[in-house]
Amino acid sequence: MGKLTDLLNLARTRARELKLPYAGALTPKEAHEIWQLAPGAKIVDVRTRAEWDWVGRIPGAEEIEWLHYPTNQPNSHFLAQLKQQVDPEALVMFICRSGARSHNAACLASQAGYSECYNVLEGFEGDKDAHGQRGKTGGWRHSGLPWIS
């Protein structure tokens, strides 16, 4: 089997073990590899505009807010924006700060007919460290994957 198949099988196994209602769960490095290997695969960053501007962006990722900043109100146009920017047949990997909003986005997209939805575990910034700070343990940025400020 090829590298892409192995990565997707691993993600699907995690989804079964965690009883996730979408196709799979990936580490940031796995998501980046799949993005490189799978034609048409998309990363959808569901953080807020403030997070993209102040914390950093993933070059080439689709950006669709899950919650609006600064109100934290749900983006009622999320699905419409997703359908405009991402083909429902595409392999879609959702990422946020730590993996929670992206989990919700993957759930909603799956319910809306996107069959290849994956959550990027750890998110862009990773989990909080002993001092309550992100960006030092896990996450896209800490893994040395491409990002810009």
C-alpha cells in the first residue's frame, strides 16, 4: 500500500476508536503529508480572522470562521461558505487552534454530505503547557509545518 493509503487508514482507525462521526483524525504532520499527496485535498482553517492575523496562517488553506470574532457567535454561513470554497467530493481536513472547533466543523460537514472529513488533532497551536500557554506542545506550528505571520 502507498503512503497516502496508510495515512488515511490510520486516521480512519483513530476515528473508529474515538467513535467520531466523520472519516478520521490526523496529527498535523499527517495532515500536511496528505495535503501534499492527495490531489484536490483541502485544509480548512476554522479559526477567527483575529487568530489568522495575530497568530499565523497556513499558506494555501481555505479560511472559514467557525465563530465570529469578537462576539464568538457561530458563523451561520459556515456551510454555505464551505460549499462555495470546497467541493463536497474533496478530502477535507479541518484545523483550528486546538482541535475542538475543527471537530465540530468536521461533524457538520459530514452531516451535510462531505464524506471525507478529517479533524487535525492538536490544531494550529497545540495543547496548553504547564504554564497555560499554547504553541510549545504539539500543533501545526510547533511541528515545523509551513505557516506565515
